[in-house]
Amino acid sequence: MIAMKFGGTSVGNVEAFAQVAKIVADAVEREANTERPGVVVVTSAMAGVTNLLIEAARRAADGDEFYLEAENTLRVKHHFVAGQFIEDGLERAELARLTDERLQAFSRLCNSIAVLGEVTKRGMDLVSGLGERLAAPVLAAVLRSQGVPAEAVDATDLIVTDSEFGAAAPIKALTDQRCRERLLPMLEAGVVPVVTGFVGATVNGVPTTLGRGGSDYSCAIVGAALGVHEIQIWTDVNGVMTADPRIVPNARSLNQLSYEEVAELAYYGAKVIHPKTVTPAIEKNIPLRVLNTFQPEHPGTSIRNEGDGDLHGSVKAITAISGLNLVTVAGRGMMGVPGIAARTFHSVAGVGTNVLMISQSSSEQSICFVVPDNSAPTVIEALRTEFKVELERKYIDDISGLAKIAIVAVVGSGMRGTPGLAAGIFRAVGEKRINVIAIAQGSSEANVSLVVEERDRAVAVGAIHDIFELHKPTKERLGLG
Ligand code: ADP
Ligand code: ASP
Ligand code: MG
């Protein structure tokens, strides 16, 4: 039994749907010969749809009726795909009715947002999760039209989450139970469940979302609940690559990575896989595979516990994340004052902000850490309140933020104990005259991160990629033949 997730571009147009249908049909056939047959599909919204929904909701809050235009665009998009595959008139009409019903709900929601003049996180989850609810019935119908028995399943019935709207966390025991109860009978009957990615619901049935790009995570959650033997993430590139191919055109795809390496890459911006995807996989030790819908014969990237040790040598991939702010708490009087770090991070946690990287100078004269740019003002205000007395007494001279910075992360578990690595990284960025603002090494030693200005991000990634010759085949690079 396997779980396969198809991303936005994989269900982006008629050709992509046809491609997906073929991939799923092949998988069903292959799995039929195994001890525990069955294929579960998880789908994203069609490419661009989630962004459109979010934009419509935001504009509705400002009294803009863009949502009416968006409703039309979405209707045409989904009806068009359905029309290309479904020959049976009755089935097509039934699907059109379902699509229209959901689109009407979308317009009603946007209308309420316009009346209220604001969109709450809860309201946003209702709207943004609609893209998957539109896509899943279409994909199920397309699969049936190609001879694969399939049925759409709304993940609001499967994935039970807390009520952290916009980034909800699954409640494992309940989710596992519901996935098994609902999906196993379908699988036993030879039906492919087509589950909506990205969405879940609270115990009371209020829809939530798992965070942008969260369909990968949905697939891992459902796959782990069913105990599949592989979780496949089908996307538009040949697996996880040595860098984002949009930034580094000669990036190569990696055959194998460990969960740890992928988690680091995803956390620091490698959009190809959602950072939380590895968690359910690790718990059940289920291998993940990232594959290309448009080149299905390519083996992609296999992700498992052990990775491939040092075969890839020290550095495996470079990634970057921007839109960040470096907050610094500095002052000579901080030296030896116990508890400054603890109070700093306690305050940051108090305003619900996620810290992406921490770096403290060994002289204890400053602590700096990286947070998303948009939460920096709140963080700085909280710190100024917390350290009011220390600021007055000049133990702390300044609490300030540096906007528009990026973290560049160099990842590879073979980096452990490899001398000269940092030198290589700094030479690469130094030659490009890039100013390194701060550095940190993850405790796992699978990651060295640099803080640079946002405008230097792409050049830094490219330069480090070049210096470690990541464009070369691994064996050639390591002199292994
Ligand atoms: P999907 O819609 O299938 O979920 P995404 O757009 O979320 O696809 O992720 C795939 C994209 O991730 C690729 O097109 C690529 O531009 C980007 N990407 C960023 N970093 C990497 C990387 N290291 N390897 C591969 N792709 C990457
Ligand atoms: N459709 C959602 C998004 O765009 C989830 C996903 O594609 O994984 O964020
Ligand atoms: Mg994605």
C-alpha cells in the first residue's frame, strides 16, 4: 500500500491531470501484486488556486468584490478539466453541481468577510482550504474516467487538529483512527481514496489548515496512519536537488537523503517538501520519495532514516529563506548577568514568534536571533518591556532589528567533523564580497547557516554551490570513479 501526493502543478491543467491518472493507474497495478494492495491519493488545489482564494478573502475584507471574478475563474477552471475527461453526462452534471455548491459557499463566505470588514484566521482557513475541496472530486472523477475506481474524501473527516488556524497540528490518535475507519474499507474494496490535502478540522468539525504547502504533510499523516510502505510526493522537479533549480540552474537531483537532512533543507526554505512531512514518516520509519509527475521514470529522491552516510561527501545541498529580521540584544553590561538569554527567548515565545536561528557572541556582549520580518516589531516591543530596567541602567545598550535579511543553510550530515568546510563556505561568499552578518551551526551538525542581506541570497547560494562543485555527479566530485 502506498500514499501519493500530487502538488498544484501536477493538477495544474488538463495534461497534468492525464499524467496523474496514468501514474495512479500504474501504481494501482503494481500494488495489486503486493501483500497489502492499495493506493491512497492526496491532492493539492490546482496551481494558483490557493493564492487566488486568499487574495479574494483579503480583498473582500477591504470591501473589494474581486471574489465574484475569482468565483468565475475557478468555475471555468474546474469545469473545463471535468469536461475534458468525463463523458457520462449525468456524472458531469453531478460534479458540476458539487463544484458550484462549493463556489457558492466561497462567495457567501467572502460576502460575510466584506460585511464584517475583516477576515479572521478561522475564516481564512475556511476560504483557503476550498481549493483542495474543489480539486479532489475532479481528480476522483478523472481517475474513474480512466478506469480507476476512485472516490473523493474530505480530510476534514480524517485529520483531526487543534484549533491553531493557519498552522493546525494533528491530534494523532483520533486522526489515525478516523483514517483507518474511513479509508481501509475503501482500499479493501479496490477503490482509490482521493483525499484533500492541506485541510483538517477540529474535534468540533471546524475546518482548519495545516499551513501553506501543507498537502505534503497531509499525505504523510494519512500514509503513516495506514502504515503504507512508501509515501510519495509527486511534484514538478526530479526530486530534492542540490539547490532550488530556479536559483541555481545547474543544480542536480539527489538520489538519497536522510530524514534529518530533508528536515533541515525544508525548514530553511527548500519548498519542494513541507518541513513537517518527515515527522509522521520518522515515527513509523516509512521511506519518503520525491518524484516528478512530468518525468515519472526518473527515480527522484529517496528519503529514509540512514540517508547514504558519507557517499555524497560533506555538503549535499544549499537552501535559503528570506523575509527575515535579525534582532540583536546588545550591551557591555550584559556580561555575566545570568538569565538574559532565558528572559529574551521567554519574551519571544510569549508573543508566539518562531525563532529560526540563534547566535551569541562568546564575549556575551550580544545575543542575536532571526525571526520573520513581519513579527519583528512585536518581538522588539516585548523585549523593550521585558528589559526596561536593564535598558535604563545601561546594562543593555540597544535592542534593535535588521530587516530584509536571509538565512542561507548549507546542509549534509556528512559535514560532521569535516575540517575546512566553514573555510570553504566563507571563501565562496567572500569572493563575491558578500557580507556575512551572523553564523550558526545546528547542534545536529548537519547544517551551517549564514545570515546575509536578502539581496545577496541568490549569489550566496550559487557561490557555495559552485565552490563545493555540487553541479558535478557525486562520484566524479568525490573521485570515486
Ligand atoms: P508542489 O506544488 O508540487 O507542492 P512546490 O512548488 O511546493 O510544488 O515545490 C516544488 C518547487 O520547489 C520546485 O519547482 C522548485 O522550484 C522548488 N525548490 C526549492 N528548493 C528546492 C530543492 N532543493 N530541490 C528541488 N526543488 C526545490
Ligand atoms: N494548496 C496549498 C497551498 O498552496 C497546500 C499545498 O499546495 O500543499 O499552500
Ligand atoms: Mg508544495
